[in-house]
Amino acid sequence: MRWQSGRRSTNLNDARRTSKAVGGGGLALLGVGVIVALLGGDPTAFFVEGINRTIQTRTERSEIPQAEQDKLVDFVSVVLAGTEDTWNRKFQAIGRDYAEPQLVVFSGTVGTQCGNASRALGPFYCPLDQTIYLDLEFFNELSTRFGAPGDFAQAYVVAHEVGHHVQQVLGILDQADRAKSRMSRIKANAISVQVELMADCLAGVWGHETQSKNLLEDGDVEEALLAASKIGDDALQKQTQGAVVPDSFTHGTSDQRYAAFKKGFESGELEACIQSK
């Protein structure tokens, strides 16, 4: 991906030195559970939409060298700026304002308006503060543990979380949350899958815009599609627990995530993703 000459976002906050390093055992999400439970919702659902809640980071300190971390922060800033350009244009086309999200890069644990979270959660979006949270160690996990290397695969992760912010601005997350509160757990999970697949599609729309600027290199699209397929619920459940339980899916199968990103990438249109919900 040709990103070095790109604009840097002013909405990125590098909190690596103020966040805390922890081991990779459990999830620090008690605060989230309390908040959502008090509101009658599902503690694992929309207040924290992680790209993968089953990831358990196994190291206490980041395995990524400092210089490489700094380069990744710069890269993420460029990707975030690209999503800002994309969604400002798309929202302007439909007569809406796009309130740009914040993105916090942290290490170990981080405090959010959705509660405290650890790197074990993976990247996630908090609707309460309209902020994306990212521990760079996830990029290492994406490459070494899940077999999805490459800078465009990493960019897809950021664009997916921005997709959740787009859903928040459009009111889709609130609609989905209300619908889930009236459903059984199995049906609520199905709504979660729809939300996640839409975010994948929205990430694809950003990818289409990036391609139109001639910023992609050979193999970039394949990197994103591979990443989408590697973090499907079926693939992750098979890897982590040895069995696949479709009723518990919250993000979609590998094939579904692959197809959702591809749909957004090929169409380049917001409407194509919204119609798929």
C-alpha cells in the first residue's frame, strides 16, 4: 500500500505511554458489563464491538520493536485520514454531516467510556465516546497467529472499526441494540452478525476509494480478503475451541466476511452496504 505520502489524521491519540501493560489472560470488561446490564442490554454486544472477542494475546509486553511501533502509528494515522476523506465525501453526497471518530492507540489496558478494556479484546469501537481503540500488538497477532499479514490487512482492521462509527452516526447501532433487547440470544446474535458484516462492507467502500486514488499495490486486496476470511466466527471457533457453534456466531463466517468486504470494495457505495443489513 502506497501510504507514506498520505495525509495524517488529527484525530489519533497515541496513549501507549499512559496505558498499562498487562498479561494476556482475561478480559478487563467489568465496566462494560455493568453499564450495559444497567441499561438492560447484552454486555458482549454493541457497547464494545470488537473485531474478535476470542483473541487472547499471550504476551505481557509488545513483541513489536519500538521503531516499528512508531511506524505503525504513523500508518494508522494515514489510514484513519483516508477513512475521514471517504466518509466525509459519502455523507456530503447524501446531505449529511460526518462527525469524525477519535482513534486511541494503547498498550496493555485502556480506560474508555464503555469501561476498561485489555488488548485481549482486540480492536474495538466504543459508541459512548465515539472512539476506536487499538493495541498495535493485534497486528502482530493478525500476521503470526491468524496468517493474515500485510499493511492492507491492517488497514482493513481500522476501516472495519470506522465502519462501526459510520453505523453509529447513521443510527444503525441504536436500532440494532433496540431490536436485540426484544429477542432471544440466538436471534440477537444474528443481528450482531448483520451489523458486523455491514461494517466489513463499509470497510470495502473505503478500500474502493483507496484503489481509485491509485494507492494500492499488487496483492493488497488479497491481503484484506484473506484477513476477512481468517477472522470469521467459524474459523476462530475451530481454532480456539475445536468445534463450530453457528448459533453463537456474532461476526459472521469466513465466507460471509469475505463476501461483505468484496461487495463494498466492488460497489464503492454506501447504499450497497446499508441495503444488505
